[in-house]
Amino acid sequence: MLITVFAENGGLTLYGDNGELVSGIKTAKTLNYYLQKFDIDPDFDDIYFSSTMDFASEEGFETNACAKNLFNDGVKQWELSSVGSNA
């Protein structure tokens, strides 16, 4: 699966092969939930960041690094979950 991650309105939006999957992700716990719900495997699926992830402060995040930090924290939670540890 091809996933593109956007920073939008202080949260993350995930787009899949057929359009938007979910928007408004503001916590690592929520990102972990959607990674599991949509069976997204960060180790095997192709995940791309839009340029909004580099300029996240323009999209409502405190700093430019915050959006990528949120994504990385969600992936860490996924890795610690039973889903990620069984991948």
C-alpha cells in the first residue's frame, strides 16, 4: 500500500491508494490506532511525507519538527503493540 502523510490543521492526514483514509490525527495513540485499523505496516508499506511535513509550523504545529515527531511516536507505539511486534 502507498501512504502519503500530510500535516494539516495541527494534525496528520493519511492518504492511501484510493484517497483520504483519515484526517485530524493529533496523538501518537490515534495514529497507532489507524495504522492498525487500515493494516498499514510501516516496515513494509511505502510511506511518503508531503512537503507539509517539512513546513509543519505553517500547518498549525508548534515547530516544523512536530509533525514528523508525532508520526515517529505513533510508529513507536505501533512497534510496541502486539500488531507491530508480530510483523
